[in-house]
Amino acid sequence: MAGTLMTSLDPGYSALVIGASGGIGQAISSCLAADLNCSKIVQLSRRENGLDITDEETVHRAADRFQSTSFDLIFCATGALTIDGVGPEKSIRQISQNVMMNQFAVNAVGPALILKHFVPLLARRTRVIFALLSARVGSIGDNQLGGWIAYRSSKAALNQIVHTAAIEVSRVNPASVVVAMHPGSVATSLSDPFSSKHKRSTPDDAGQAILRVLDALQPAETGGFFAYDGSPIVW
């Protein structure tokens, strides 16, 4: 049912979802499409548009299409836990240089390229939001289990990238909110092999929860790392 999710943005706001073909990206797109305040939503993905975050030229081309457009909300829903059939390692002994490089390419360097090319498309007026999917396992302070070194460290790098970018963006627009978001355990293909019997939310529920959190965040919280319930996550 249509409603108003993003009340903190100006009525008639425009939104861009990158990674829109994934489970969470699709859910975010659906929620925004149902938001009565959202007048325009653009969806980009590798599957539909050839935007490959590990290939800067495709990122540049995708952003270049919108040089005459500005967005009030940009959501980057990209990320991977299993790449080329290889999942997270369980111990230091299993570390692979190639696997680790692939994790950083997708989960850290790729989002950095997204920020580089798409930050200029943020509207330079009042409130704007740029959110990127991270993961709680990227938190150093919250790590009590070990394992998953490549994935954990790539997400920790992403968090630093987001925090640093937020400082720069705020100099241009003090009303901006640039944050890393942990979606929780969501029933998507990314988490399917590792879900066991853990309770997972549906992508639609996760999408609505994430947008509610983004709507409530203030410019003073830019550069932060937040969970789907609005709670801050330790670095």
C-alpha cells in the first residue's frame, strides 16, 4: 500500500538505487516506488544496465548518463559474500590472495568508485542521503567469533571509505547524510548458504526498516554505521 516513508526529504524527491537487481536492492526500489513523496526512481544494476562496480569505466558511463539530473537519495545495495563460488574462509590458514582481492574489489573498491562518480549527482540543497550496504561483521569492536577475514576486512574498509566520504560531502552540503547500513539477516541469495536456522527478515521488511532509519538520521550522524533498527554499530 502506498504511503510516505521518506518524510524528511522534500516532497517530490528523486531516488537512485544501485544494485537494484539484488534482493535488498529490489526491496528498496519497491518501497520507494510506493512512497507518495517519491516522484522519480532510477534503478541501476549489472544485470540490467551493465554497471559493474569492479570496472570503473562502466561506473563512469552509468553516472555520466545523469549529469543533468540530481538525486535526493542514493542507495548502493551492492556487495557479495560468495564470489566465483568461493565463500568466506573459516581460519587464517584458508586465506587466499585472489579471494581476498576479489572481496575487496566488490565490497570496498567498488563502493568507493560508486561514491567517486555518483556523489556529484547529489542535489546540493537541503537534505540529501547517500547510503551504502555494509555488514555488522565489518565491525572490529563487535567481532567476538573470528573467521571470515577477507569479508570482514573488506566491509571494515568500506566503513572507513563511507566515513571519510561523509566528511567531504558535508563540506559541500552540511545537510547531507552519508552512512553505512547493516540490513540484518535477510532472506536473500547472499545469506542463503549461511542462514542455518537463524531467523531472517524478508527483503521487503528489511527495505522498509532501512528506509525508516535513513529518514530519521540527522546530519550530525553522517559518516556513521547503523543497523536496520536504528542502533549505531561500533567501529
